[in-house]
Amino acid sequence: MITHLRGKLIEKNQSYLIIDCHGIGYYIHISSYTYSSFLNEREGKKIHIYTYLFIKENQHVLYGFFDKKERKIFSYLISVNGIGPNSAIILLSSLTPYEIEKSISIEDIETFNRVKGIGIKTAKRIIIELKDKITKVILPPKKKTENNNVKKENLFPDRIKKEALSALNVLGFSTKESKKVLDEILEQHPEFSTVENLIKESLKKL
């Protein structure tokens, strides 16, 4: 099992990172939560990322996470019957690990049901199967300062829309449908300044 990687950032996208470790390039699938956390990391800079190697039959896929909390929630989610790694990534792109943990703890079915592809039955299954695994004390995420370079993004609306559209396409949504939803959201919420927020809101409507 590959548990973490430390290497040079070669390429960055809303849905994946490519990291060079001693001449070997690793293609790593990520959520928008992790993408936003690495948003200000420039290509060529050394980064550290926690990983999970998903193996099924002849398929080997590497998933990456900004912190251990997100990786733990991912491993919990894919242990639920009917939740595969792609669904887990969509959940982690729609909700933060802390929001998922809290929703399970308080049995908040509605929050999960708002995520694309997660019906009421699946939401109930997530809560039933994972409630005992979630710690009773919900620790809030540490506040980020400007020096942390996290969750801050100064992009023009057109660029935000373009990056969000690319991420939604990777998640399987059509360009036409995604564009329509993105336009509606940006018209209603011109204050949105991060790709992560735009993707989260889009996934609620798609």
C-alpha cells in the first residue's frame, strides 16, 4: 500500500495531481477539497500528499488527500455497500470531511441526499454503517491564516467557471448541462470567489 508521497508537483487539476518522485510520475485522483488546499502550490514545488491505493481486479487507482482526516473518511465511505471510490470523491467534493463526519454523527440524511447520486437509501446506509466508526467529539477544522495559502483564490469569474466546468466534466456531467448550472449559480451568487464553492453548489443542482 502506498500511504503517502513527497515529490515535485508536475501538473495540477481540479480532479488530479501529477507528482514526480525520483523520476517516477504518479497520477493521483483528488477531490475539490484537496485541490483547494493545494491551490497556491506552484508547479515544480515539492509537496506532500496522503494516498490510498484502490485495487480491484486488474485496476490500480491512486487517490490523494490533503490530510489524514480526508483519507480516513474516504476509506470509511468506500467500505459502505454501494459507495465506490468515484462516489466517495464526489461526496468529498461536495462536503468537507468535517461536514461528512458531523452529518453521520447527527444522522443528517438530508445533507447527504443533496449530493448528486446519493439517494435517501444510500444516505441512510452511510449513516447506519459508519455511525459507530465516527468519533463522538467532532473537532472543527483548524482556522486557516493567510500564510497557510489555503482556501484563498483570486480568480476572475470566467476562469473560475472554466476550472469548475472542467472538474464537472471529469466527474461525468455534460458540458451543456454544467454550463447552464454554472451560469445560474454565478448570476445568483456573484460573490463566489473559489472553484471549490462553485463546484459544491453545482453538485447540489446537477
